[in-house]
Amino acid sequence: MSERTQTQSIDYHYPGGHHHRNLYNRSQSTHHGAESVNHEQAYRGSEVHHHKYERSSTKQVLSNHGFALTDGAKLGYGRYSKVCTALHIQSGRKIAVKIIDTRKVTHEYRKKFLPREIHNWRKLHHRNIVALMAVFDEGGKVFLAMELAHNGDLLSYVQQNGAQPEHIAQNWMCQLVSAVQYMHLRWIAHRDLKLENILLFDSNTVKIADFGFCRGIGSEGDLSLTFCGSKAYSAPEILLGRAYPPFKADVWSLGVIAFVIVTNRMPFDERVCSNTVIVNAQHERSYHYPRRLAISEACQQTIDAMMTFDFETRPNIHETISLPWFYVSAFFRSPMSSSQRTMNQNY
């Protein structure tokens, strides 16, 4: 039985940023009873105040596993989970800890979706993927210790700073394509790629986060029936409620991400209620690149290719690396093959 979830947008706009920017909503992904932390959320340095919880017991549990809870405000929260900062005592490194109260979540989430997230995330060790440092279960709660990003997520950054210069966007996208290729080589699809789930670290490094919807894929041709993720970033086959290849859906989402980074606007109006209206806009390629931004042909052609309507002709992640904008990038130009580069990016 497939789990279908209509994603919702939080009615919130961010102040500041480029004078001509298009205001668009921060999307929210939910998954059939799965807990979704409010997306000022996990792994981020933008602190969000929330109600008081059992701090002393949390401190003790973290201490038992070599972490010290810090006194700062929580980074995020949801109905069944909270995210706070902590210190890894041995290294002195500041981290983020997501705490999920498994006594309050649905049986299906506890038995299926949470174990799947942890199982797949543990396999991923790449410089552009947020590292999961530790997992422990105590007192009816699951604790996920992970890297902390002090510079927030890309959605907030782009909304506050406007469309990004093409060389910066290209650098970020090369990092993301490399990380997604790494995942796909391990037969794992992310299924919720969006700007909110991309975190900005020092040295202009970006990392993919939030693996709540990821799943293992048996083969390249395997199809998924689960409508998960965020409508604004969803491929047409998902919005139409059809079986879809998750790897190709990830490529579509990367195309949307690239478009937003270079234009500071969504390619399609996700605020409309009808999926059919969005799909028609996707089919007609109703988006455009503002002339004032002088976006290169290579960039436009690459984004257009990633957002190919028919998934049969849409490039997979390995073919994506050969698209004009990425092909000319120094990031992928080296004597070694792109797959070797990806394999060598393990910690």
C-alpha cells in the first residue's frame, strides 16, 4: 500500500534580500505520520525558542554517550521531536542532536520510516552530506547526533541575499550533484531534495541533510509509489500520482534547486491547489530566466535538461555531470572519472 502525503507550505516570508526577489514559501514535508521538525530546524545555527522540556534527563542521557548539552536555545522543534546543540566532549566539537520521542509517534513511523532513515543515513560518508555521528535509544527517545551548520540553510541565504552569481551557484550545484551521485551509486534515493535541506558550512561548502524520506532502490528501473517530499520540487510524474523512478525525481529536484539559486524565484507557482495546473506549467516550461541576470546558455541548458518533463528522457545523475554547465566546471575536470571522484570523497 502506498503512502501519499500532500505537502504543505508554511505561510512565512523572509524579510530583506534582493529588491526584485520573488517571495516564495518555505515548504514543509510530512510523511504519513512521520515527524517533521519545523524547518527553522535540525542541523542549523538559526536558533528557535520553544517550550520547556525534560532538560535534566536529556542532559544525563547525552552525558552517558559522551555529549554535553549546551545552554543555548533549541535549534528547532516539532510535535514529537526537538533539536538542540551539544558538545562532543572528547573532541570539543559543537554538534546538533535531534531527539525523537518514539512514545508519541505512529507505530508505522517508529517501526518503518525512522529505522529506514537511520539505516540509510549510516551508510553515507561524503564531504557534501551532513554526517550522522551517533545514534542511541534511551528512555523512549531516539537521539541522532549530527554535524552542526552555523550558516543556516540555502533557502534562507538566497531569500536574504538574492539570486547568486553564477560561479557561486555552479560551485554549490557541483557539490550537490557529486553528493547525489554518491547516494545513487549506493542505490539510495533522497526523495526530498530542496533548498531547506541543503546547509551552508564554512568555505562555501554545502551539505545535504534530512534523510527522512530516503529509501534504498533495488535497481535503476525500480519505481516508487510514495508521494513524498515537497510539491514545489516534485517532478511531474509524482504530482500526477504515478509510479516514478526515484533517481530521476532527484535529478528534477536538483534542477529546481539550481533555478532558484540563480534567479531567486521558483520555476512554478507551488501555491496553486491543483497539481494539474503545476504539471501543465511544467510541461509548457512556463518559467523564464530574467535577462537582467545574464545567465549563461550553459547554465540554462543544464537546468532545462534536469527539468525534462518526460522522465524517460530526463538525464540520470551520471549523465547530469556531462551537461554543459557541469562539464566545463573545474570541479569535475580531472584525470579521474567522475565516479572515481565521488568514491574518493569518503571521509
